[in-house]
Amino acid sequence: MDRPDDAEDRRVTQYPKTRSARAGIAMLVPLAFAAVLQLGCATAVPAPSGDDESTSLEAVEVVERSDVGGVQMETVAAETSESEAWPPASTPDTDLNTGPRTEAQTEPGPPRAARWSEHMKAGRAHLQYDELAEAEDQFTRAFDATADFRQTDPRTLSTLRNLERVARSYQVARDAASFARVMELLAYASETNPAARTPELAALTHDLATTLAAQGRFEEARAALERTLVLLTEARGSEDAELVGVHAQLGLTLIELDELDAAERALDRAAEIGASSGGPDSPLFAKSLLPRARLLFVRGDVQGARDALRAAI
């Protein structure tokens, strides 16, 4: 009969491989479970297609995990970080879809057409309350916004009409400097846009010439009068009665500039239009006689100056 100690020794000696096998199975279970999970991930990820670089990188990561296992986690992490870094961050001056950004893409605020409407509303509100400087600023901004419009666009013409209103308001307020500033903008507009050449602009330009002459700025007054003649001739023809006064005033301005021959030509033209429009006894013709008396006096013809004055009376 065996001793208890002998039986224990035999059992220990008989089953050493069984214990090792059990320990090995216990170690393989977690690895097998991880492999199943990795295989499921590999099935869920779509195969790379096209030129999508981020998809290709993701697929490569999964294949590497399924083939190699947890030992290569560092390689997978490196690939993942590269995938997350795509696409690269865009710079302030670059757009990934359209290339370098244009000024219109980076310019803040609404488009020009929307800004035009905002400036016009603000300008009208300021003009209603005689806030002329603010109205001028808003209408000038609106004028800048019309650069994208057609020359005959109603918005362009409306902007010019409101600038004319501002100019007239400055004239009534006897703000000569501001009046001249707005008129300079209107003159520029009329040079680039024929639709801006209106009888009202001609009248304002004539008034500007009068203001400049009163300030002794005869060269500028001359330019304004010549511009008035162009505007009136385009609007009403070369024989319009209103041209008489402009030619007469131009003659007086040229006398101040000591250009007597040019002054005489201007006065002759005034007399021609006045005679054809109302006859030699009309007030229009008389407008040309008063400046002529001045011209004759400057030239030393005192008697001729007296006769011209009598005829004008």
C-alpha cells in the first residue's frame, strides 16, 4: 500500500505537462481575443480608392495591425498622426480649393451693391437734417461703389443727383470750399460718364465759376466757365439763350486775366447768340454789351465804352 506522500509525488510527477498547457492556454486567450477585434476592424475599414491619400493611410494602418499585432503600436501611432495632419493647415493668403485668395475673397463686409444701398440710405438721412459733411461722405462712398455699375444704371444716376443736392446745399450755406470740393467730384464724374452731363450740373458749374471769380481765382473760374459751355451745348445746343450769359462772363474773366483778344471773341459770340435769340433790343443782347464796355475801357477807348453802356441801358 502506498504512502500518502508517495501518491502525492506521483501526481506531481504525472501531470507537469498538463499544468504547462493550461498556463499556455490562459496566455493565448487575450491574444486571440485581440486578434479577433483587429480582424473585425480590418473588415469594417473600406479599401483605399482613388487618390484619397487620407483613406490610403488609414487602410495601411489596419493591415499592419492585423498582420503584426500589438508589438507594432508605435508604427501605427506614427501613421495615424500623419493621417490626422492631412490636409495641411491653410495659410491666410491661400485657399486649398481655389489657390491664392483674391482681394474680393479676403475683403470684409458685404459686396459693393449692398454697401451702395447702405451709404445712400445714410446719406439721405443726413441730408434731411442738413448734416452736409456726413451726407457728402456717405454719397461719396456710394459713388465709389458705383464703379461696378453701368454708366446709365439708375443707381449711378441717383448717386450723382444726390451729390448735386449736396453741392447746392453747400452753395446756399455759403460754404465755398465744400461747394468746390463736391463740384470737383461731379466734374470728374461728367468726364468719365456722359450720363452725368445734365443741365443741373451745368448750372452748378456756372455758379462755381461765379464763386471762384468772386474769390479772385480767375484761372479756375475760366476753366469752370469753359466746362459750363461744353455741358450746356451738349444738353441744349449751341444757340441756346442761356449761353449768352456764360460767354459774357467768360469775356469778363478773360479781361481780368489780361487776355483781351480772347475776351473779345467770347463777347462777340455772346452778342451773336443774343441777337439771334431775342434781337438787338432784347435783354439777352444787352448782357453782351456791358462786358464789352469794360473791354473798351481797358483798351483805352473811353468813348466806345460810353456808347456801349448807353446801348445796354
